[in-house]
Amino acid sequence: MSKKLLNAYRKSYEGLCKEWSRRVYEYALLHRKDAKNNYLWYYVDKIAGELEYVVKNHRRDKRVWPLFRIVFYENGRRVHGSRASPIRIDLDRRRLKLRPLNVEVKLSSRLVEEFKEVLSMGSSLIARMILRRRYAVHT
């Protein structure tokens, strides 16, 4: 991938992080329940609860990172997760796709084997995305 293309993805992802933070703030402090949906903003209410707790008990800012549901595919079939998940992992092709940004990343074979092992134990997984430039919700 060229550096120009990577910068384009970074800007898109920064926008996604800012939107996530804005929605958490609106859900937690302005009590706007429409800030959550069942696709990209599925965990907004969970993070908003954490934010309310931190602000109430510790009087400090909390960094807000996006959480996303994951769906796993193997042999062309869904093996774990909701089809409405924004992150899709194809274990056969060793690909992770972040659908809202149309980004596809190749995974190492070792990481794929670890995913298979965790899924075989019946564990549930979600993805937390982070950036080096951190966004905090300020109150």
C-alpha cells in the first residue's frame, strides 16, 4: 500500500473515532438513545456506562475507543458472530475486513490459528480499535 493510501485510511479512521466519541458523549450525558444502533454503534451504551461511572466517581476524562462486533467465516460459512457485524474475518483466506472504511488486512497464519483456538473454546470476541493520537471525551 502506498503512503498516500495509508494516510487516507488514517483520516477516515480518525473521523470514525471522533464520531464514536461524539455518540458516546450524547448517549451518556445528553441521554440521546438514538446515538446507538445495531450495526456500527452497537456498544455505545456500554462505553457510555463506563464514562458515566468514571466521571461520577473519579472526576476525570476517559478515553473512548470504538468497540465493534466481529463475525468469523470458515469454508464460506459463518461460524461465529452476527452477520450485521462491521468487522468480518475470513479464516480460510486470512483476511480481516473493516466494512465501514472498506479496509482489508491480511492476517498471519499464527493469528488465524489463535482465533480458531479461542473460538473452539466457545469464547465471544469483540474488537477495540485504537490510534496513537488519542481522543478523549471531555466533560
